[in-house]
Amino acid sequence: MTQYTLLKLDYLELISGGDASFQADIFDSFIRHYPQMLTAIEDAFDANNAVQLSHATHKAKSPTKFLGMDSLAAKLDQLEEDIRATGLVPSYTKGLIEEIKVVSITALQEVTKAKAALLKA
């Protein structure tokens, strides 16, 4: 079995009951939609819109938790919670978004590899 840095497939395996088609659909959805979610986070930050940034961060967090990407989910959660607590875009946000983008590259690579491994099986 392939080892991943971020991706933990235990939960996906549990809820899918081992259904490879379902798992492939989840991987496809992440590959297709997650980059758009990241763009929404960047756009909201660039507009200094705390409400949109909070919503975009929350939306991006859900699929990362679903795929067991705890470290990425934690970064998104930190940003979302700090925005909700203050109603403002925190001063550290640009740096955290850059970290999220870097980690997200690995996340997308791992999901792509997991999909390929699933299709080979």
C-alpha cells in the first residue's frame, strides 16, 4: 500500500465500504474542485473580505477532513476560527494562505496518486 504524507484513507475506506467507484468519485471531486476553493480563499483575502474568506475557508476544510488531511484541515480551521472570533482578516493571513497553498500542492499530488493506485487495483 502506498504511503502518503497528508492523505489518510481510513475514513474514506470505512464510509465507502471498499467501493472503489465511490472512492474514485471522491478523488475526482477533490482534484476538480479543490483548486477552485483555494482561488476563492485567495480572492476573498485580496478583497479583504472576512465574511467571504471565512466561508471559503470553511468550504475548503470539509474535503480535507474527509480525506484525513488533518494538518491541512488544522491550518484552514485556524484561519476560519480567527476570522469568526474577530470579524476581521487577521494580519498573519497572507503567510498562512501561502502555507496552505504549498501543502495543497502535496494534497493534490497525493490524491492524484491515490486515484491512480485505486484504478490499478
